[in-house]
Amino acid sequence: MTQNVNVFRNEDGLKQALRDIREVREAFENVYVNDPSRTFNTDLIHTIEMRNLIDLAEAITLGALARDEFRGAHWRQEHQERKDENWLKHTLLSWNEGTPELWFKPSILEGAEKKYEPKIRSY
């Protein structure tokens, strides 16, 4: 994630990250918790957290691949322009029987958000 899904991203790196994440997910299927205790089982907690991190990494990477634009902390090497007409929306992900599905929700600019109109940020 640090190498391929950082602020500065490109399609090849994102695709490599997705392959790596899916490889880790497959290897994770063989993970087991050795500690049988039912209280304060940090091994179990770390295992659950690892599964959550794998899910989160895949969600972030799929969302980054879908967005063909430049926006704030999402900088795509091949897409150096901001595209508010297409991408002023939230990227969401649902898991449907183990398969990730991206969907989008429009950003509604009102209240505090309206005070801070979207604008180009540069690094």
C-alpha cells in the first residue's frame, strides 16, 4: 500500500497493489489463531484486524482505480485534471457474497461544506 497506493498513484501501481492484496487475502485463508483463551485474546483480535485491513486495502485500491482524475490526496499520474462534473461524489464499496462492488453517492454541498467550495489543490 505504501509503495503503490500512496498519494502519488498510477494505474500500473494500483493494479499491482490489487494483485498483491488478493494474494495476501488468499494466504490469509490459511491463518489460524493458536491461542484458545476466551478473554484478552490479542492473537484473535490481531487476526480479525488483519482481515479488516485486507478488506480496507482492497476497497481503497478499487476506488483509486475507478477514479480517473486528480483530487486532493488522490493524485493520478495519467489523469492530471480534476473532474467535478463526473467525480464530485463519494466512492463506496459493498461486499456482495465476498465480491467487492463499487457504487457512488453524490456529494451534497450545503452548510459547512458550502462554505468551503471545492477547489484545486496542488502539491
